[in-house]
Amino acid sequence: MGGAQFQAQLLTEHLLSLGCFDIHFLARRIANNFTPEGYTIHKIGSSTGPGFLFDARNLLRTLNTIRPHTIYQHVGCAYTGISAYYCKRHTCNLVWHIASDIDVERAHFSLPGHFSLHYLDKKILEYGLRNAKFIVGQTQHQASLIKNNYHRELTDLVRNFHPLPCEALEKDEQVKVLWIANIKKIKQPELFLKLADDLSHLNAQFIMMGGAQGEATWRDKTISKMKITPNINYLGALPQNEVNSLLATSHLLVNTSQYEGFSNTFIQAWMRRVPVISYNVDPDQLLNETGLGACAEGDYQRLVKQLEELILDGAKRDKMGLKAQKYANEFHSEKNVERLVSLF
């Protein structure tokens, strides 16, 4: 489950607890053995990758059957534009929730790229973000991006929300370094493998988890590297409760993504006193300026030094962890979901 899907799950659970919403969840991938409780789920297509526009007919047909008062849509893709198209022709409001900085970045395509699925998906998304009644962001940076690139103001900034931990925070003496993401190119797992190799002289465990995704040849090659890197333990895809249990016993989280929105794993880590060491992503400068971890700003050697220092300096690591926990509990609790619900 990706971060956007996890936030949607938490939102759905909150709406159900209020008892005053008729909830319909629309998705293109639904597990065969899944039965929803308290809401209706609809499969709206079978597209893969950037082929969201191929689901347009099914999506519009489903919306015409449900006749919603509000559409909440998370992740920027053709679904955003299709939902906006529906809302303009019916008495319905679109609440679009930005999931990643790339959603509100201007894309530049070469001439051949103008005929690609990625290009068409982006253009339909842009129609959606121009016509959505409400736009919700995760960070001040996203507010700046959408204003500068599309001349839209956020309706509200709603930081990602999480339930407070229920696990005991028990940290062993051997430092446990986690990497949590689905295995795809944008997440750059190969950088974590290199980190584990370059820091193999330290007394630390390097653990990776996440579902295998992406182009088959690249994916299989990456997973093969994981298996032969001596100090890497790859656990595959895990449910959220197991991820949180591992974080509760860990010391550091490493993020190597090219970009994010506001990674849920950051919040899950902070709530469990785990500082975040990031190669490239620093949402609203919370790592370098607020001290909830460290960001190497795309400099690999700096990343190595930051991680090595925090593996070796337990006192600094613990101080960061306590500060991160306090911040996350104050700004990322489930109270944030009520601001979303106010738009419905």
C-alpha cells in the first residue's frame, strides 16, 4: 500500500465513524478476496502505469450511477481531469488532494513525448487541477508550486495524519537502519544498497521492505542485487502494522526517492522516535532546519557522512528522535482529517 492509499484508508475509516456519509470507493486495483465493511467499492478499470485515461468510460459510467455530492480524489493523474469533467456537468464538488510535488510541477516533453501516455495523462490532470473546486496540499512547498505554475491557491493545507503509536518503543544496541518504499525507479533503491555496502564496516543492520514494482528487467536486477548484498535484509511487502512494529524497534529511516509529496513513512518513523536521513527530499525543510533528521540535498557523499554520524552518535540520534516524535504527535495526528471532512 502506497502513502496516498493509506491516507485514503484512514479517511474512509474516519468517515465511517461519523455515520453520516454514504461512501463509495473507486479504484482500478482491488484484491479478489477483499470485502469492504460499511462502504461500497467499485472497480473502474484495468489500466496499468500511466494509462489512467483508458478507464475514462468506466469511471464516468460509475459516477453517473452513484451520483455523488462530492468526489475526493488523491494522486494527480487522468482521474483528476475526468472527475473535474463530471463535476462541471453535475451538482458535485471535486476535492483534489495533492499526493506528490510532481503533481504540480510543470512537465516538459520533447516532440515525440507529446504522443506518449505520460503526456496525455499530465494534460488531463492539468485540466482537473484548473477546474477542481477545492485543492488540498500537504506542504507549503506544494502551495508555492501550484501558485507559481498554475495560478491556483490551495483551499487548505492539511498535513498527513496518522494514529498515534500503540507499540512499545524498544531499541536494541545494534543500530537498525530501515528503507521503506515500493521497489520502483523513482525510489532509487540502488542508493540504499550502495550505502549498506559503503558502511558495511559499522555495527548496523540494513533492512529494506516494499512491494516489487516497475519494469520487469530493472526490478529483477535490483532484487537480485539485494539478495547478494551481505548486510541487506529484504523483507518484501509488509502490512502497515508490521512496518510500524519494525519502526518501533529501529533507529534510523533512510529515504532515497527522487521526489515525494510528504512521505507517510517520515511521520510513521518520527512518531516512533526515528530520525529520517534523506538523499533528496526535505519537506518544508523539516529535516535540515527543524532538526528532525538530515537531508543530503542530492549529494551522495554527504548522505554517507550524515548516516555514519548518526549510526555512531547515539546521543545525537536520541535527541533528534525525541524532537521528531514531539513534532509528529503535534502536527500529524488524526485531528487533521477533520479539516478534510469540512470540505465534504
